[in-house]
Amino acid sequence: MKKPEKEHRDPLIRIAKRDAISKPRAWGIRLAGVTLALVVCAFVIYAIVHLNPLKVYGSMFNGAFGTEKRAWVTVRDAMMLLCVGVGLAPAFKMRFWNIGAEGQILVGGVATAACMIYCKNFPSPLLFLIMLVGSIAAGALWGLLPAFFKSKWNTNETLFTLMMNYVAIQVTSFFVSKWENPYGSNTVGIINPSSQEGWFPDVFGEQYFLNVLIVMTVTVAMYYYLKYSKHGYEIAVVGESLDTARYAGINTKAVFIRTMLLSGAVCGLAGFIAVSGASHTISTSTAGGRGFTAIIVAWMAKFNTYVMILIAFLLVFLEKGAIEIASLYNLNSYVSDMIEGIILFFILGSEFFINYRLIFRNKKEADAE
């Protein structure tokens, strides 16, 4: 005897992709996400330290912008993170998952440090030019290798670029041991501390103003490159569909290589800024995890480099604020990281509601079933 077919019933909640959403509404959803994150964090803060959450939030702001020095350090770190995010933007827009920014920063920093050590007697303008070209070339080479193998043998770019990070760490370790100062310290120490050759000069009396100038120039240039240039159009087409790009006559292999040269070059430039414009030394921690954090910056901004400015400042603000409340209220780093994670979770969650919508089954239909 044939079993009766089960009656099809729609699920109580369905998820559907949005066709389009206006910018004001999208930003409204993001604002709601941040607000909810602050409310949840307020409960967590009160449960842990039994203090007024507004006072704790004020401490976070003070940790990032409380003094002129703190404000400039926040700006410096935000510019560094922004530079790496801008470097990742063209590769990610092409759907080439460049997870190797960490290594590209390191090799750019190693090239910069080498120039500072071996070319310190050169005239300053020539020295800066050599450092700039060297760091860009080193980062571009580190981006070229996975792009070449991808275009030639269709290797997995995620694993390839990730493994290149470990190679870069070992290369950096080799040069750190070669240049260690003092001997046996396993650190390079401050390079050219007396002459300050190769250090970014103060501009308008500010130590990190040149960092801001360089990164903002690259940010604006990348925006126009991706949005208005022929190469930017080809990147977008390749990212949408390889078959469509080939049908349109686009040389996808050339696009892979050209784009990863650019992506690696900008990340190498970040290494130049980190060594010459900030720490004045080189170590395996020079990149400081920014190569991975910048993935969040690029992805949340949807590869719009102007939006990346806001995201980079938000992440650095959360980092500085978390450190401040951890030290001020005698909390361990796990609590501050938890607060930072809750805020990021809600921000990322808001992107889900921008791209998708929840459809609830009609109540009358549900009752009838």
C-alpha cells in the first residue's frame, strides 16, 4: 500500500538574500548593531566590575584619545592597519584570498631595515628612495609567487599565501640574528639611534604626520584605481566570474599577477612605514597580527577604501580602550578581549542583516497547520 505523501510546510523562519538596500538603511542597521553591542557589554561590565558602564566607556575613550600622545599613537596604529587593509582590497575584490599580508609586511620591513643599516651614509633623500623602492619590491615579490603558481597551476592561494607568512618569519629571524645589537640579545635594537638616519622626519612638529600623509595618499589612489580605472574594472569582473572575464577577452592570468604585485607592494609599503616611521627596528613581531586584522577591515568595508578609514579607527580604538580598562580596573587581558570580541561580533552580525532578511511564516498559516 502506497504511503500518503507528507504535506509540505514552509519553515517558521526563512532566510533570503536581499536584492538591494539603501545606504541610509544599511548604516542604520550597523548603528543598531553597535548600540546593541554597547548594551550587552554594559551588562557584562557591570557583572564583572560592578561599575557604571558609562564610566568604563569613558575610560576606553581616554585610553585611545586621552592625551595628545595617546591620540597620535592611535592615529599611527590606525594608519598602519589601514595601509594593510588597502593592500588587501584589490586581491580580495578579485576573490584571490591573500592571507599572506603578515609576511609581505615583514619582508618589506626587512628590506627597509637592511637599507637603514647598510646605506646609512647615503644622503637622506636617496636613502628614503632606496628604502621605499626596496620595501615595495620585497612585498611585491612575496605577492607575485602565489599569484604565479595560481595562474600557472591553479594552486590554492589561501594555503600558499599562509605558508609564505612562515617563510617570511624565518627570513626575518635570520636577519635579526645577523644584525642583533648588542651581541647575544637576539634583537636588533633601535637602528641608527644617534644619527636617526632612515627615520621619518617630523612634519609640522608631529612625529607621525608623514605616516598619515603616505597612507591617506595610497588610500585615495587605491579608491580611484579600483573604481574608475580599466584595471579596477577587470579586477571586479574576474571577482564576479572567471568564465565571464575570459568570455570578455580579459587575460585572467595577467590580472592575477598584476593585482597581487600591487597588493604585495602596498603591504610591503606598510612594512616600510612600520620600521622607518614607527618602531625604527625589525623583529618577527613587526607585523603584529595586522595582516590578519586587516582582513576584517577590508571585508567589512566591502573593499571601499574610504570606509576602511572608519573601520581601522574603530578596531584600534577598541584595542587601546580594552588595554586601558584592563590596567585601570585590574582586569586580565581576557576580559578586555571579551568586550572587544562582543562589539566585533555585533558589528559583523549587522552585515548579515544588511545582506539577508528573515521571512517569518504567516501566523494564520502557522495556526492552520
